[in-house]
Amino acid sequence: MLQQRAVSAAVLVPLVLVGVWLGGLVLVAAVAIIAVIAAIELFRLLRAAGYPSFPLLGAVFALIVVLDAAAPSVIEASGLLLGAVAIILIGVGALTRTDPREGLATWATTVFGALYVAMLAFVVRLADAGPVLSPDAPLAAIGAGRAWVALLILTVWAFDTGAYVVGSRIGRRPFMQHLSPSKTVEGLIGGLVAAAIGAAVLHLGLGLSPVLGIVFGLIVGATAQAGDLAESMLKRAAGVKESGTLIPGHGGMLDRIDSFLFAAPVVMLYVVVAVR
């Protein structure tokens, strides 16, 4: 299993970094494809857990929100508008269910699934809305959009790597065992430390305070852990270990992006509130 994970990571990591480096339409297309695959896996989990939904409608709305994030200036507050449209149309579709309780469950589940996966759209928004870096910043040459997305991805990866290495070697005390038996307190601490150090170094590259980077890393690390556990709750409810088998040694697409679904909006909020 470890060898499979290493081989898959050796293929996936360069692809992700190339996508970030190219940016623009390549990044939008990559995020859109990832969102659709993740939505398919998510609605399978929800169905296995006993929650009815409209999978196709949910996946389409998740895709539309991601594509909309690439052109935020077309309609002001378009994300909120799309969310309202999703609630309305899915609600109308749920009226076709003869059992009102099933209709309500279908409505709520589909809206949840669509908006949950659609949070990946904040990766696209971050690339577009990230503030310009100081010309003196070491990473200024790669461009603000690439730099902010790289900050998100590398901080989450630092957390995941630190948590896995520390947890697998010295992890003893269980953490959230009812959701994920392999999680440990030691792994959580190791992940937070790795995220804080990684974010501090990256902040220096962005021309920002490393102290602010430590705080950023701790917040993003904790958020990434929450995102991972949230997906674990879905898998527990569905009675499965992984969301899919797309990536050998890593499970499905949703297993790879669960942390980013929670972390991306937080990083976007950080950029808007703390950096601008």
C-alpha cells in the first residue's frame, strides 16, 4: 500500500504543480474535471448512506459554480445567485417525489452535495483575486495567482505529510476515533507543526511576515483536518473505506480533495481580510 501511495503521489504531484504553473484556463479545466469526478463519488456515498438525491443535477451545479468562479466580474454576487438558483430548481425537482419526506431529503441532500463540492471553486477564485505581490518578494516572479494557489496547496500538503509521518511513527492517542480510527493526537500535532513551518517559509517567499505565516499554517492545518474528518463521516455513514478507486493507494478523487474543500474558502477569506 505504501509503495502504491508513493507511485501515485510521484505522478499526481507533478501534474498538480504543472496545472498551477500554467494557470488560466488549464487550472480552471483541471478544477472543473476534479469537481465533477468528486461530485459523482460524493453522491454515490450519499446514496449508499441512504440519502436520496439528484446526482446529475448536483454535479452540473457544482461544475457551473466552478466555471462561474473563473469569470467573477460577469455578474456581481454570482455565486450567491447560483446558490439560490440551485435551491429553487432542485426544490422544484423534489416536488415530483410522491413521498414528501423523500422529496425533502432529496432536496436537502442534492443542494448540500452540490455546494459542498462547489467549494473547490475557491481555488479558481484565489488564482484570480489574490492580491499583487511586492516586487521584492522572492516569489513575485511566478505571479500572484500562481503564488496564492501554491500557498494553499503546499500548506495543506505540509499538514497531510506531517500528520501522516508523525502519526504513523509515534501516534498513540486516538483522535476522533469514531470517524477515523487511524487519526491520532500526535499526528494532528505533527501536521500542525509542519503546516506552520511550511506556511512561514512560504510567507517569506510572498514578502509577508513569517509570524503571520505560522498563524496561517495553524488555521489552515486545522481546517484541512476538519475537511478530512468531514469526508470520513460521509464514508462512515456509507459504510465504505474510500470514496472510490480512481487513484491506487489513495482511494477516490474526493479522498484527495476533502481537505481543500474546507481549506480553500478559509485561504480566500484570509486573502480578503488579512492581506489586502
